[in-house]
Amino acid sequence: MKYLNNFDLAIIFCIFLSFDTIATKAQDLNIGSMIQPIPTTAKFINDTSYIWCGTLVKSHIDKKYHLFYSRWPRKYGMAAWVTSSEVAHAVSDSPFGPFEFKDVALPHRGAKYWDGMYTHNPTVHFFNGKYYLYYAGNFGDGKITSPQLNMTHRNNQRIGVAIADDPNGPWKQFAQPIIDISPDTTAHDAQMMANPSVTQMPDGRYLMVYKAVARKRPQPFGGPVVHLTAIAEKPEGPFVKQNKPIFTAENVDFPAEDPFVWYQDNCYYAIVKDMKGAFTNAGRSLVLFYSLDGLDWKLAKHPLVSALNITWADGTTQKLHALERPQLFFENGKIVALLCAVNETLGHSYNVQIPLK
């Protein structure tokens, strides 16, 4: 039997001390305290389309700010996102707008494709000299059933990526999703998946967090709804599923969605939508989690990022029906803005770029 010498013990002690220090520092991050009033230019809205999601990158080519977002016609109703969404693209000289529509980055390309009738949930990254636009796609019968969801389209959601040398495109899409449902009907992601979020790990690999739905509850909705992780050597995959639910709450089948994950200061963080107040007493809200390895997650010391309200630059505070799809924008390694989808009522929606101190 080999006994540990003093040097071995010292190394083990230092490792434990390092993890403890990182965990303590992680508890200091308070995104909610960083939120600043929103200038009117940072409200991206359209009269004829619902605007949802919102992800931002600065081009290394034209030095402009490129916003990718989901949109679908207002005339179809809010629930038509699941049949009619497309990922569009707008440009600005500032991360806080005003943004001007430029083109549709990921248009509908036909029911023969896995993502041919819907693109949604964009999140954009710049990795190794290329731009990666992760998204959810689906196909189905094309019937707009709003105000009810078309469950065929909902349950055909899968996760893909498009790649470009320039955020202005062209974007290369692929014949297959990069994350598909598990063939095991008892798996956590046996029914569908969406809401991808990706960050680069310190060892150079790529961590994806995604929303998954099982088949353990009555159809067509299914459930429980959980979040899972997957890891890849390259940003385009293949991603290896870790199959352990995260952001869970006891006796709650659908506690969270809309994750945004990132890595900073030797720690992983994620902002998620708390569906009904499973993690704080604020009810439906945005909350913060942290992880030391990207696989095991805990609620942060300062969990509340935002309740259902926003404050404008003129001092007006506005109560909201929904504040969802959180994503952060970084510039020069610093957090600059929190992007969110906003619903004042079910009648309309838009994106905001919230300044962070």
C-alpha cells in the first residue's frame, strides 16, 4: 500500500483550497446589481413581426455589431413561433442600437430538411476565426394553430449550427442536426430538444447546455422538461451527451428554460428563466447558477438577475408579461449587455439590449 508523503498531501490541500477559493469568488458575481437603465435605441421592435431571442457579436471585419434574432408574422399570433420563426439579422454601430434589419440569416428551406420550416433560438459565437450560429430547427405539417402550439412542429425540434467566415454570411447549414433525440424512449431527451447554449472550456473543448423533453409524461407535451450538457472537441461537434439533468427542482417537472452559459474567472455561469419561482421567491424571473466543472450546477449566492420589469433611461419602470431568452454580450473580455426577449402583453414582443455596469 502506498502512503502519501507530505508533498502529495500539500498538492491535494492546494487543489482543495483552489476549488474553495474559486467557489467563494463565484458567489460574488451579482448580475442583477450590474443592470442599468435601457436607452430607447436599445429597443429593437417591428410593427409587423414578433421579435424574439437576440444574440449579438461584433464583427472583426466591418467592426459593426450584428444582432441575430427570431421573427415571425404578427398576423399569425404569438404561438406561431413554432411553425413560422426564422432567424433574421440586423446591424448597428453600437451594441445598444439602433439596429437596422439587413437580411434573413437562416431562412425556411423546405420540409425535406430537418430545419426546413423553422429556425429559432439563435446564439452566435466567434471561435477560431469563424462564426458559429447555433439554433433550433424543425419541420412539420405547416399548420398554424395559434393560440395553441402546433405540437408536431414543437416535438420535431432539434439543434443545429450554421458556420460563416463573416457575420454578414453566407451561412452554411448542414443536412443533419448536431444534437438529436436519443433512441432510448426512456431518455431525458427522447422527445425533443431546443434552447442551445455553448461556451469554450478552458481545455479547448466546447460545452453545450440544452433544453430536453422526455416521454415520461402524457403526450403530446411529454416531460419532464430538463436541461442536459454535451461536450465536443470542435465547435461544430460531434457533441457527446453527458445525460445528467441540471437546473432541477424537487417535484417540479418544468422548472427552467432559456439557458445562457459562459466561462469566466475559472468558473462556469448560466442565466436561466425560472419558470414559476422554483429557485427564488420572485416568481417567474431570470436567475443565476454557477459550476466549477460545467456539469454540476448550483444556485448562485445572488441568484436573482431580474424580475419581470425593466427600467428605461427616462426613469420609467415597466412591468412585463415576459422577460426571457437571456444572452450576454462580451467585448474585450468584459460583460457589456444583457439581451432579452420582452413581452409587454401577448400581443407584441421585441428585443432589448440592457447595459451592464
